[in-house]
Amino acid sequence: MEVVTIQSQAYQEIVGKLDAINTRLNAKEKEPKENWLDNQELMQLLKISKRTAQHYRDSGLISFSQVGNKIYYRLSDIEILLDKHYIKAHKK
């Protein structure tokens, strides 16, 4: 085993850089990540049937990811779908 000696100032600089890296990594972990819903959660959220969810996928109304037999939707894509079909009430 080899012993390495460095000046106190150099050591403090290294520790400061490591702290800065650690702070950046922790900040990235706190950033909100994209939320994903599976098919069952989508059906419950929108109160639709499995066949309707399939129609939305087949017709391109909603984007999705498929891993094996499991289907996932981004929450942001669900919001886009709802925004596209939003009808504003008219004042009388």
C-alpha cells in the first residue's frame, strides 16, 4: 500500500469539487420524473373500457410504450389527449 501526501489546500479543493458533484446529483434526483400509468390505471382514470383504450392506441389518439404484454402511457400524453378534446363552455 502506498501513502500519498497532498497539501491541505489541494485536499480542500478536491473535497469542494466532490461536494459540488454530490449536490448536482442530488438536485437531479429531486427533479420530477415522468409519471407512467399502465393500461389498467388509464382505464380507471378515464373511466373507459379495455377496447376503448386499444382504439385510442390503434387510431393514434394516445402515445404508449409496450414492454412485453404490458402497456404504459405517459401522464403528459394523457393530458395532451384531454387538452386536444377540450371544449370550452360558451357564456350566455
